[in-house]
Amino acid sequence: KEGDTTFLMKKYYLVFLKSGSQRSQNPEEAQKIQAAHLAHMDSLAEIGQLDIAGPMGDDTELRGIVVLRVPSMEQAEQCVQADPAVKSNRLSYEIHPWWAAVGSKLR
């Protein structure tokens, strides 16, 4: 919980991006969707709602992970549903609340 005596904890939203139901676009259309997806991720990062994101390194249904810093599940849903890759059903998603120590980072 936030205010833990050992670490100051904060709730984030962990998004699992998964293969969607519409992945049969031609390569040119798939590239346009991917470019729009990356632009959306950049815009979320610029306004401070995205802390880290990236693709998976294997070829499974799980395509990538996004960590959002927003105050509610509803806002996390809004961020993800605005993604052009989600809108086109190229990607689907799951969102889970996730707690991490403030200041923790990847090295």
C-alpha cells in the first residue's frame, strides 16, 4: 500500500498488449498501424502517462508491455483504447493495477 514504512509505494497500471483478432493486414497497412501505435506511445510518454514500454522478444500472443502512470483504471483504459493498434484490433490488451516502489528503475 502507498505509505509503506519500508518503501513509498505507488500504483501503476501494467498493460499486456496481445495479438488482436485482426492481424491479416497487408505489410503496408500493418506498417502504418505500427507507426501510429509508436506515435501514440510517444505522446503518452511526453505527457507523463507512460513510464516504460516495449515489445516482447519472442513470437507469442503476448506482444508487449506498457507501464502507465495514471490515477485510475478508467484513465488507463482510455489511454489504451486510444491506441491505433488497439482500435484496428491488431492488438488486444489486459490491464492490471501494479504496485512498485517509487524511484525503482531498470538497470
